[in-house]
Amino acid sequence: MIVRNTVWGWPVVVEMTLLAIASLAVVWAYYFWRRGDTRYAAVGGVLGVLFPAIALGILASELLKPPTAGMLVLPIFNPNGNHFSWMVWGATGISLLILWSLLFTLPMIRPLAKIAVWGRNRAVMNVLGLLMAAFGVYVALYTGLLLAYERGVPFWHSASVPLLAFFMGLAAGSGLYALLGKTEAGRWTAIGSGLTVLTYGAHLHLSTLGPSAAMFSAAGAMSDPLTTGGLILALAAATLTTWGKKPALAAGGALAIMAVFLIRASLILWGAWEFP
């Protein structure tokens, strides 16, 4: 009988995958803006608004009770919030990522450029871009920190999980731009995908050393097609994006995003609170 985590399921996998894509895509958005490529900068900026907003909606529906769902926007400023919870700090980071991404992107959308007058000031745009990129990295790490501090799930309670989350963000966010044919993102897609494989492999091995609940989760994850498929796709993505040719680059970028989704699913769904 397959026993998986029944509390945080597929919606949370989707939420964290969307955050992984957006988190490093906004870093690339700032990079391309600095190079004067506002078209591709706007792509990452829009995703930095859209994907985290969807993620907050999933967070509200899946992880919080309806009466508290409205507190998700900048909950760190809510006097009744639990400021010792990574959920509060994470939701605040996601909210600010949306804000900085929105302010950064509006001047690059032609119908709104006349209203977004701050876009005419390069110093202001640099500050907004740096804030957006910094909060993107923070959100990537947060998806791992949230799990790592869940002491009730030994499979997640590991220092490797925040690193894994960052590398998945690097693979997915860079993979998005590789999918769009940007050769600059190819090398980083390969690096992120390769480090994702190494880190998840190390995490699974360390989990087999105990405690018992972590050993059970690791054994289940290692026998799950989600894990096998995710690792194979990540290795394929690393190989294809290393070549640098546009067709291979696009295929590798797509595979990197798919790999992140499957590995995230393996990590989340096998994080059992209880086991036989």
C-alpha cells in the first residue's frame, strides 16, 4: 500500500513550483533590463506578479483556514500574526515580491508607461530591480525553509531542503528563459538542474540514515516514479542546455521545469506525518 502525505498535496506542489519559476525568473528579468532588453525583462517581471499571486491564492485555500486567508498580504504587519511562523514571513516575502515586480514591470508595458513615471529614472528602476531580485531569491529559499522547520515531518527537517529549493528555483527560473531561447540562461539551467539532482540524491541518502519516519519516506520516494522521472528529466535538461543550441536549449528549459515539478512532488508527497 502506498502511503503519502495527505495534508499537503498536489495544490501545494503547484504553488511551490510556480514560486520556483518566478523566484529566479525575476533575477533574469533584472539582468535583461540592465542589458536594455526590456521585452524579455517584462516577461520575468509579469511572471513575478502573476505566479506569486496564484501561489498566495493556493496558500490561502490549502494551508490556512478561511477566516485568516485575508491576512496573507503582508502578514508581518498584522499585530495578531504569529511572527515566529515561516508561513507569515514567507507570505510577506511573496507579497513584497509581487509589489516590487509590479513596480518594476509597469514602466515596460507601453499603455501604462505614461502613468508609471518612475520608470524614467534609471536609479529608481535599479533599486526596484535589485529589490525584486533579492526577494526572488528569498522566496526560492523560503519554500525550503518552510519545510525544513516542520519538525513533525523528519523527511523535511533537513538543512539540505532549503538548498534544494534554491537550486530548483535556479533550474526552473533559468529554464523558463532557456525555453524562450535565451542562450545566457542555458548554463545556469544546467547548473541548477545538476545541483538539484545532487542535492536531492544526498537528501534521500541522508534520510535513509534515520529517524524511522524519514527512512520510511526516503524508501517510498526512492521507489516512486515521480522521483525517478524527475531526476532523469533534470539530468536530460542539464545535458541539453549545456550544448547551447536553441532547439536543445528550449527542450532543456522545458524539461528543467518539468523535473522541478516532479521532484517537488516527490519531496512534498512523501513527507509523511505518520507511517505504518
